[in-house]
Amino acid sequence: MTATPTAVLLLEAQALSFHRQDEAVFAPLDFQLHAGELALIEGDNGSGKTTLLRMLAGLLHVGAGELRWRGAPLQRDNCAGDILFLGHQLGLKGDLSPRENLRFVAGLHGSRESMGAASALAAIGLRGYEDEPVRRLSAGQKKRAALARLLLLPASLWLLDEPYANLDRTGIALVNQLLETHTAAGGAALVTSHGAVSFHGGEPRHIRMHA
Amino acid sequence: MNRPGLLSACKAMLQRDLTLAWRRRSDIAMPVLYALIVTMLFPFALGPEDTLLQRIAGGVILVTVLLAMLLALDAMFSSDIDDGSLEQLVLAPQPLAVMLAMKILAHWLTTALPLIVITPLLAAMLHLPASVIPVLLLALLLSTPLLSLFGAVLVALTAGTRRSGMLLALMLLPLCVPALIFAAGAVAAAQQGLPWIAPISWLAATLVLTLVLAPLACAVALRIALDS
């Protein structure tokens, strides 16, 4: 999906790279992400996709190069809460129910208007499992419980690390639909995935990573 | 976008950790049982002689409570690191140090407070005079949060390492010795009818300082632990 020329520039990377023990994890990257855009990060295993996302989220320090968020150098304080990161570890407490987990994150991040934990869980396909401890849910259901955060929390950039893992066919369609609504509403998303993404607004941008 | 205020975020954090602790009630009971068993064994080993027990009672209780707290210490952040909750907490639009302070408070409420509650019972088992019990409780109320805060910083520092339990115990030892000395000093002074306010004041002053600095250090240490 190509952004309109007037779209706000959200994220800009120039010659971005990350070093681990003096060894570059990935080759320097240049890309821009505008509001309303979806970009797919592609690369083989170990090519640094997760590292890139963790760096963009602000968990890892910027190794070399420049990273700008809405025109200013990216700092945790000015983007906290506006960037939502969903990694391999889902950040769910096994002893709490999906509803309690969501209530907690909403308590820290705030929630979108006219969206509550119950409606987010219903929309993500967990109706009837709201009060079941997360550790008793299946892997796919856990993933859905984590994805419910996307619906509930206000954020303009989503960083999704393998959002399709463990999901069934309807789950994959659901993620695609989430991405579509998000970008249509002016949000942006960076997604790493091995599976095919069928994005309705046309072919998404690709960011190719090399080790 | 309307971000929740700091107060409601603190409440959410505290509520989550207390709920989690309540769901794992047996973990809370462990340190309490440990303290009960250790204190119960002393009279058996040393004989039920009043004067001897009275003399060592304060020290025994303080050491027992300290060791019992050590049992639950290294679990403070480990589950949050394992399931990714800590990553999400670091990325949340709330000051990390304050959120960690809430976690430490929840930890103190679930491990130290039960121990303080049973302290009068422990004191009775060792024939500690009833008049000294308030001083002992006061000393514990000041020294246990100190231990939780020191412990939290060290747990955060050793967060990335494997088998951090040993390292943690070794690093915590020199830090908790002063707290133990002052707490035991206050109890001993009270037992001899001497003024005990000085060591208690020292404990309180250290607690205030640590209360401010430890969460900040904890936040920095955890950020570094995740940044690798």
C-alpha cells in the first residue's frame, strides 16, 4: 500500500544497524514508514528481524545509524505507549485470565474509546474464555489473548513479531483484518512473518534483511 | 488518547501482583512455615532454659525472618522476565521506577508482612518479654523493606545470568548485615531497658534513602538486562 504524499512520516531509519560483540547482526537498513502504511520485514532465520523490532520498540539501544520518530530522534520517553510491541514472549500471566491480563495493560496504557476488555476479547474470538486462566488456553488462544491488546490499546505503530504463529485460518484472517482497520485509521505496522500475508489494500511494502 | 494517571497505574500494578500472589498462596506460606519451624527447633536444641532463650530470642527471630525472606527473593522478577511481562512493563508509558516500586511493595506485602504478623508468636516461643515485642516489630517493619529493596536491586542486576541464586545470596549478605546489626541492637537495648531510639532512627533513615534510590537503580539494571 503506497502512502499518500500528505501522510505523516512516523518512523525513519538511516543506515540503521546493530552490533552484538562487535559483529553486525544485520546489514545497515534504510526505510521510512508513513501513517497508514504496512511493511513486511522479510529475512531468513537469524537475519535479525526480531532484533530490529526490539530496537524499534526501544528495548535495545540503537547500534549505529539514526532512528527518527515523528521527525525527532527516537527516545523511549516520547514514543512510550505510542509504539506497541508484540514479541515471541506474549507477556501474559498464566495465572490470570485474559480479562485480568487485558485490564492490567489497559491500566498502564489506557484504552481506546468505546473499547473494553470484554469487547476486545469477544472481537478476537475468545468469547467464553474470558475468565479461564491463560495457562489453560491453547497456544493459539494465548496468541489471540495477546493480540487483543492491539484492539484495546491506543497506539499508532504496531511492531508485530510473527503475529501469525500458532493461529488457525480464521485467526490469520483476523490479524489481516486488524492490520487493515489499523492502517485505514491512520496507524502503521511493521510485521515479520514467514507465512503469506494477504493484505487487502494491495501488496504491502517489503523490507528485506540480510545477515 | 487518554493515558491513565500514575496513581491508577500504580493501583493496577499492585492489584495484579497481589492477585498473582493470592493465586499462588502456597508460595506465601513457605517462608512463614520455614520461620515457624526454625524458631521451634531452637528451644529443642538449646533446652527450654528461660534466660538463655531470652538472651538470643531477638537475634534468632531477626536472622530467621531475614533468611525466610531470602527464600522468596529471587522469584521477584524471574517469572516476569520468562513470560515477557517485563518487556511490556518497560515499554509501558509509565515511569518504570515507580512501577517497580509497586512490584517491590507487593513483594514485601506478600513475603515480609506475613512474617511480621507471626513474629509475636515466634517471640512467645523463645520467651521474649512482652515489653520488647513492640520494639522487635518496629525493627522488623523498618529492616524488612530495606531487605526487599536491596534484594530487588540485586535481583535486577543478576537478572540476565543463569543460576543467579548463589550470586544473589553472596551479594546480599554484606548489604543486610548493617540492617541486622541495627535491628538487633535496638532489640537488645530494649531488653536491657536502655534507650533504643538511636538504632531505630538509623534504620529509618537508611530506609528513606533506599526507598528513593533502589527503584531507580532497579529500573536501570532491568533495562540493561533486557538490552542484550
